[in-house]
Amino acid sequence: MLKEYAESFREKTVSFIGLGVSNLPIAELLASAGVRCTVRANKAPEDQASLALLQEHGVSFHFGEGYLADLDEDVLFLAPAVRPDLPELCAAAERGAVLTSEMQEFFRLCPCKRIGVTGSDGKTTTTTLVAKLLEAAGHRVHLGGNIGKNLLAQLDDIRPEDYAVVELSSFQLFKMTLSPEIALITNLAPNHLDWHKDMEEYADAKANIFAHQGEDGLLILNRDDPYAERYAAQAKGSIRWISGQEKLPDGVWFDDEGIHRGDELLLREKDILLVGRHNRYNYAQALAALGNLVPVEAARKATSAVARTFGGVEHRIEFLREKGGVKFYNSSIDSSPSRTAACLNSFAQKVIVICGGYDKKIPLELLGPLFLEKAKAAVLCGATAEKIEKVLQSVGYKNYVRETDFEKAVHTAVQMAEPGDCVVLSPAAASFDLFKNFAERGETFRRLIMNL
């Protein structure tokens, strides 16, 4: 399929706007097939080996200021972080250029059933759980999207009877005009307001995960989330609800006993290795996604097997080590106050939290009462440190320290900890002020802790 796909571009010129996990494999595919390709980005990527390979295939490059000048290619592949309403891109669309993306093309060509997951919190864990549960039930699964794997480049390996389980960010969904057969929205909270114009645009972008479904589509919503009713009113297909606050006769819900589907207990609480109430929501949503795809008894067996061994995804309340009676956790993925709230609420005790990072222009007021209740102490660093400090001062929280850099913040937190304490990296902000991404921030934290 990929060979035929590449051949379809032979008479066209193609430009890749931004070069990363989403665009690089497709640029390599088309360029190696002789398609005339250009790469455009506001800065040159660090992967020099890939650039050299593309150059060997005749790809031209436009990096830095003015990278969108003289944009005259026929097809434009936009990386997730590229807004489609940039003036140069709008002008290209008006003259007839096709604006697309890796995810748009994958959804257009994917031969198997697609399950899409989005939301402000819990996307990666829920997506991973859906994939693991389907695999445990005997199905062949392709996991990718925002979770880091380019699925379009894997098309030749995907069979009609398989399942594609795809994590989708608001950046990706903002540009999409296709929806998966099964769509799941974990929740909605302010996020990425440095990229989206406002909360309304952010919420609308998330809605694209189901907006293009037909009557046979399925949308899974969290009844406990304030935005859910808004989405339910827009749905064209059927809706399956989950909840951690009420018993749902026709949905998936959880209590102290475990996770239920209607009157059937699918997963016992004592069998779940993952800590935190938010992970009960993740399991409930994953089980709702399985729905009629897996018989009840098979779902029960698969879920129990996964739950007893699955310790979570890297950088998500990831236990690193215990040193001197102090436990250290890496939750670098926590790029918003709502994620930090879910993280801190996972612990029965108050924790020492390392917080702060790139400013996404989202409200931070939630951190005030949260730290009063759940933080024994806080160490602030990064671009949002001053804003967080003002929030903490406004509620009378005093046990915090501000540090000038990340490494000092980590060492200060270590020095503050006593035997029995937990030290948690939960930034409530993105990483781009100091790091390439949240994974690099988490790996730096891991290295500092493991070298204690």
C-alpha cells in the first residue's frame, strides 16, 4: 500500500512543514520514491543523519525566518504544532494546495477499525490500556499517534482484522476532517492556551475526534466531566458513559469494590497495580472502549491480567527509587494544574513537589488549595515559578522555595525530604523553557535521582 501511496505523488510537489516523528518518515518515503519534496521549519532539526539522508534523495530545505516564503508546492504536510491558519498556509490553500497531515492521511487509508483517545489528562495511559487489553484478549493492535509512533508509515503491516489505537492531541485534531469509529474523550481542562486562541477553540478541536462520525460511531464520555454534556449534545452516533460518582446501569463505573459494566464486576480494586483515582477513570474508559469488541468473560480475564502487572507509562507517577527512606516519583508528563492535581491526589500523604516550567498561559489558581491540602513542601523553578508563587501566597501557603534552575530545584527537594517522605516531580507546566520535551525533563530528573 505504501508503494502505491508514494507513487500517487509522483506528478506533484510536496512540502513538509515541520520535521519530526509525524513528518520525517513520510518525507523519507516520498523522497526515496522520487517525489519532489521540500522541508520547511522555523529552525533546523537536531537529527543531522536524517537531514543528510533526505538531502541524498534531493530534498530541499528552508529553515529559519521566512521558512514559508515562496510556498508553491502542491501538497503540504503539516506537523502537529503547525497551525493551518498561518497567512502563508491560507494563501496556499486558496491557490489550490492541499493541506494535510500524517494523521489525516492515516485515517483516510487505514484498513482496520480505529479507536481514538483524546482529552486533557490521561490520554496516554488510557490509550495504552486500550491497546494492552485488546492484545490480552487475543487481538493484533497498532498503537500510535501522539503517543510517538508514526502509523502512516506502518500501513503495509496493518490488516483489516486488526485494531488501530490512536492517541490524538488537540494540535492533531484541530486539522482533521475524519474521525475514528470509536472515540474517547477522557476529560477537558484548560491546556495549550499558548497555542489555541482560547478555551473554546481548544474544546472544539477535541470535538473533532467524533464530529465526523456517522450514526454507527461510538463516543465514550466521562459523566463526571463538566464538558461531557456539551459533547453528548453534538454526537451523531451512540454514547457510552463512564463514571466514578454514580452507578450506571448501561455504562462503566467504579467504586471501592472495583470497576463494573452495568451489574457485572469486570475488575477488582485489589487487582489494580496503578495508584490513583484518576487511573480508575483510565481503566473505566478503556473498558468502555472495548465494549462489544470483546466478550464479557474475555474482557474480565484480560483486564485482570493486565491490571496486576501494568505499572504505568514512563513519566506518569513513575516510581524511580527509594533512598534513605524517601521515595522518588517522576511525573514529568504533568503539564497542567489538573494533571498535577490528579498526581498529588494519588498519594495518601502530603508530598514534596517540584513544580514549574514553560508558561502555556493557562490558569494556575487550582494549585493554591491543592498545595495547602496535598503538598508538605514545594520547590518552584522555571518560567511559571513566579506565577505559582503568587498563587501560593494568595492562599497563605508558605512552605515553598524558589530555585533558579532545575538541578538546584531537585537537590533542594532532596535536602528537604525526611525518611517516610515522597518527592514528586509534577511541574503543572510544559517543559519547553528548559527542555526539548517532557520526556527529556523526566529523564534528567531520573538521572539526578539515580545518581544520589
